[in-house]
Amino acid sequence: MSATLVARKDFADAARSRLLWGISALFVLFIGVIVYAAETVGDPPSATATLSILVVPVQLIVPIAALVVGYMAIVGERRSGSIKMLYGLPHRRGDILLGKLLGRSGVMAASVAVGFVAAAALLLVLRGPVDFGSFLGFAAVTALFAMTFVAIAVGISASVSTRGRAMGLALGFYMVFNFFWDAIASGVYYLINGSIPGLEVEAWYFLLKRLSPIQAYKHVASLAFDRDVNGIALFPAEDLSAATGPEDLELANRVIGELPFYLEDWFALVILALWALVPVTIGYLRFRNADLG
Amino acid sequence: MAAIETTDLTKRYGDLVAVDGLSLSVEEGEVFGFLGPNGAGKSTTIDMLLNYTPPSGGEARVLGHDAQSETMAVHRRIGVLPDDFELYGRLSGRRHVEFAIDSKDADDDPAAIIDRVGLDPEDAERPASEYSKGMAKRLALGMALVGDPDLLILDEPSGGLDPHGIQEMQDIVRTEAESGTTVFFSSHILGQVEAVCDRVGILSDGQLAAVDTIEGLRETAGTGAKVTMEVDGTPDADIAEIDGVADVTTDGGTLVVSCHDPTAKAEAIARANGDGATVRDVHIEETSLEDLFTMYTTGADADRTGESGTGRSDADGQTTEQPEVVA
């Protein structure tokens, strides 16, 4: 009750933000460019295949957009002092946090919805209808992905007392998981085994790689399309010189032994769920006792 | 039951002690002025009453509930006007009031609240980012009044208000008090507390320097005086040593002696007019409430309380000397 009140007010406030509309516009623009570019290549893929190309721009834009939408949610109110008014009213700190999470999640979900409607309209005009099931599934997992990053951002926002720290953590999180994660995973492997990963590797290494929420999203998107989709390339430090063809590089052929359950695509949903819960819980524990004076 | 009861309430930030063992009791239904210069610890105290800030030691109870462990029970029955706050810039003033009404599960009419704090109904529809500081203060006061709270906590409520706004704010405080609401209100300006408060607590360096009614403070102030003397030469006698003298300052031929004991005046003049100097003129000014506040909250305060305990009887004995005043 209390949390939904905070959420409604927060959504109403954030929905009037130019930043939000800027992000939505950027998202639509990106989708437009990708769809159009896919259209103009020599042998245009099917409408649904074109849609699946969107995984890459989603991986790049949605996390940064969600972090921007969420990183000031709590710490911004602490810096401006408006939290004194909000918490002066009978709202528990947990309700304030949950309300913020719901409000900003709503904002991102709305942005994603706008982007996907635009994408569907563009595809319909240029290539005909897309597979409705894949479209809905893709939109749903993308909204989930966006909300996961909102939860991470709100968790960061609740954990710190200055805007600078919140921004640093949010930006650092984005950089690490979008650009350096595979290199870090290779580094961990090197530290343990004394060599960089080769063609055939233990299963845990692949799990480590997809612990990144951005990688996990790629596997969740694969679920929606019912086939492997391409995500952003992260350039892991791996020695793949023994590979003789593309089938050698398939996951099932690289894992030593049986493919464990945690490398199946559905498990990426569990990983995303953990990312949606753990940082915001840490944030709550820190915010619960924070000095708001 | 006391509306506010603090026991040994303390807040430390590293080496800095912001609030130092504060024990304070505010009765139900009274208007209590919490007075002190900026940095005395007023806001920190309020922050602890509202559980914005956890105390380093001691305890605060508000309306019978523990401020820390029963925060919601407290917040449901109070109205808060914070000192330093910002509004939700993109939301209208009216939306703010509606949010407060929904949050407190109250049945107030937003328009009536907006009218009561003197906010223009048209302004109430504008986004709060366009509000002046005074308008923001009025709106926040309106939000505090929602739900007919049992206790109003107002932190520097007059800041940013023009004299007319201050008058209206004081009227609202009086009306609330008449309806039985306890009002706890902080200020660094005595005049604004004086006009509405039943009792005043003066905070200095995190400690309670005095708690009294305005009447009581006035009586205390009435016993003090400032003696300004035009002298030629420098008096040899040590005037500052006289019991009942708080402070002595010299500026060229002007000697200013602050006394908190009426009997010290004559002795001060007598000593000034002794060897080495002649008093040409004397001007005596009764201490105002303002002076008293300044005494309580500046360094002079420490000297004053330090000496007053032992000073009286000695000073009495010395007043038999007739001062020679040269007109």
C-alpha cells in the first residue's frame, strides 16, 4: 500500500523527466537504424531474424538507460533533502525502496514497450509481420532485463550517500560487465590453471562468463527465439587455434564432460533473477540504517 | 505523558559532538521553542526524533513511542516541516498535498490545505520547480498539517518567508496549539520563538543551556544590565573580577561592563572611577531577551555560569560603597 503510493508518485515524477524521453527516443532510433540496415544488406533476413539482431543494441542501451533511470532514485532524494519529507510521512524505509524500485521499473518497462512497438511497426512496413510468439517473448525478457538493471541501479543508489559514488558504481558496473567480463573470466581461469582457456574447457568457466547479467540476457533471449542468438562480442582471451570448424565452437562441444544444467539457457533466468534480488537487498540493508540527516 | 522525551540523547560525528547528552521534556499541548544559533545541534536533534539519524547514545521517545524502533507509529501521528528540503520539481503543489493525504490515509481536502497555508490555488497547479523558497515552505507546511497531527515538528519554519508569511505561519501555529496540537519548533531567531512559544529551550554547542518560559527568561534577563562608561585614563582596578560581572570590554575611552547581578553595577562604576581613571558619563541598559540569548549561546555564557554560583553574597557586601559619578 505504502510502497505503491511511493511507486505511483515516483513514476509520475520520472515520467515527466526529459531524460526518460531522451532514452526512449534513442532506443527507438537505434532500433530503426538496425532494422533499416538489416533491410538494405544483400540478402535480407526474415523479419523475426531481423528482430533477433536487436539483442545487441538492447545489450548496449538498456543497461545504461536503466542505470541512468535508477542510480539517483534514493541517493538523489538524500542529497536534495526531499527524503526528509518522504520519510517524514508514514513510509517505512523498505517501502520507500520498494516503491522506488517499482516506479523506476515501470518507467523502464514503458520505454521498452515504446521501443518494441516502434520496432514491430517498422518491421511490419519493411518486411511484413514477425512471429508473434517470438516478438512477445523477446519483449517480455527484455523488459525483465531492463527491470533487473533498474534493481541493480536502485540497489547501488540505496547503498551510497553521494551522487558521485552512485554514478561511479553504476558506470563501473556497466563497463565491467559489458566490456571486460570475458577478459576477467579468462584471467580467473588463468590464475587457477596457469594457462588461458583452450577449445575444451571445464563447465564452470562458461558459467562464470554468463554470470554477467548482460550475457545472461543473451541466453534468455535465445529462449524467446528458441534458437541461439548473437550477443555483443566480448573478446575473451581464449586459445581457439585447435578449432577446425564452426561446430567445434559450439558450447556442447567445448565443455569437458556432460553439459550441466547450469549451462542450459533456462538457467540464465535464474542468474538474472539473482541480479534482480541481491544488489537491491544489499542496498536495503545499508539504507535501513543509513543516516539521512 | 510527554509529547517529546529525550534522555541523554547524544550524536557524535567522529570527534565532533553535535548533540551532547540532551535530556528534554516537551509536554503535550505546549508550544515549545527550540532555540540556538546555527550549528548548535537543533537539526541533528530533530533528525534523531524522526529517526532520520540514529543516535550515538541515549534515547528519544515521541508521543510515547521509541523514535528508533517505533518510527511508523510516530510518523503516523506527526507533521514534519524539515529545514532543508527540496520538492519533487516535476510534480504540482497540489499533487504534493494529495500525496501527503494518501500517505497518511487522511481525508483532508487538498484545496482547503492549500488555502490554509496561503498558497495561491493557481500556483498549486504549477510544477513545484517553479516555486520560490517561501512558496515551497508554505507547501511543506501544508503537507505537515495533513491528517490533523498530534505533534508538529517545524525545523526553522520561518526561513525563506517574508514578514507577512512569518505572521501567517505563527497564526497557524497558534491555531494548531489551540486545537490541542503540540508544536515543537526550532529557530535561531529569538523574536520568532518569543511570539508563539509557551516554553523555550536554548541549545548551545549541543547542550541545553536553559529551559524556561518566556516569562521566566524575561525575569532572568531583567536582573542583568549593561553599564557603558565614558572614562579618561585606564582604571587600575580589575573590574572583570567583580562577582556578578560577566564581561568587560574597552574601546578607547568607552568601557562596557555586562552584569548579571544588579548589585555589581555600582561596584563596577566605583572601581572604574578609582586610581588611574575618572568616569565622565554612565549609561545603564537593562539586558534584553536578545542579549540573554546571546549570553547563553556565546563564550560569555561559560564565564557567567561559572561565577554566578559564588558571587552573590560578596557583591552584596560591597554595595555599601557609594559610587562617585561625575556627570
